[in-house]
Amino acid sequence: MSASTAATGRRILSIGHSNQSLEAFLDLIRLHQIEVLVDARSHPHSRHAPHFDARPLKGAVNAAGIKYLYLGKELGGRPAGAEFYDADGHVLYGLVAQSPLFLEGIRRLEEGAQKYRIALMCSEENPTSCHRRLLIGRVLAARGITLDHIRGDGQIQTEAELANTEGTQQAGEQPGLFGQQEERAWRSTRSVLPRRPQLSSSER
């Protein structure tokens, strides 16, 4: 990011922690001179990589001289409230994007990006199907802010590059966010709710 881009706050980076070591993750955010790590996980815990649980992660990030901000309640991909899910457990992004809590999180991101170099974090290394790209990145694009992606090898993959490989909408285009048909189609790529166990014959 150029100094002028950072100053105007028109670009935010994203990163997924995956199952890499904490040291490797810290190296990535240092490499890209991140000043604030914004955690966008609804549940800031990792069964497979417990060093990415909120408490140890915040301690390590702060010790590295980087601020840690948890916005999973506002910007998480598994919002509270049954109204945000369809019958199959997919998150209805069109409804989430209009909710006051989500919009407050977006406002804080926008304001923070005016002062700091921000990385928006979730768990998936590949941003293709992650809500940080499909939901947050799309809303930011409609507001003129680009979300580009730090990959596990340290390279930056721009949203334009990612969109080109998929043949999808270009970064910076204004998506039609809130039409009824658009709301139904704009949802998480997979169900995020736990499956209900099948009842035994005696429980039915």
C-alpha cells in the first residue's frame, strides 16, 4: 500500500490464520506493516490451533507492538438471530448488511482505516468463500474501499485478481445490495449452523 492510499483509508487488507504457527502469522502481519488486527470471527476460538484463541492471540499481537480489536459481534459471519439464516442454515448476507450492529462495525472499520493500516482477520487462509470477502469486502467496495488479501505465502492477492480468476464482479463496482431477489441470492456459500442430530424412532 502506498502512503497516499493508507492516508485516505481506501484500502484494507484481509488475512486468514488457518493452522499455521503463531510465529508465522506474526511474521506475515509484520511483513505488511499491519498496525491494527481486526478479528472478525463470531467465535474467536480455534479447536485445531488454540494459539489463535482470542486471549493468547491478543497477547502475542500486542507484544509485537500491534493493536488487536475484536469486532466479531458486529462483523462476524455467524450473527446472532434466527432471522439472519435461511432454512438450510446459510447466512443471509443481504439482511446482515442492513443490520445496525453490522453497520456500526463497518463504520468503525472506515474510521480506523483513516488512521491505521488494518488487517481484517478470519480463520480461512483462502478468502474466496470467507465472509470477510463475500460480506464485509462487498459492503466496503460499495463504499469505495478495497479489501485485498494477504495469502499464506506472504503475497498480496488483490480483489481484482481474485475476481478475474472467478469471472465475478470487479472490485470497486457498486453491488446492488438490498433488492429482495438480491438478498435471497446473496448468502454464505455453505450452511454454518450445526446439523441437528436425527431422532431415534423412540424420540420421534
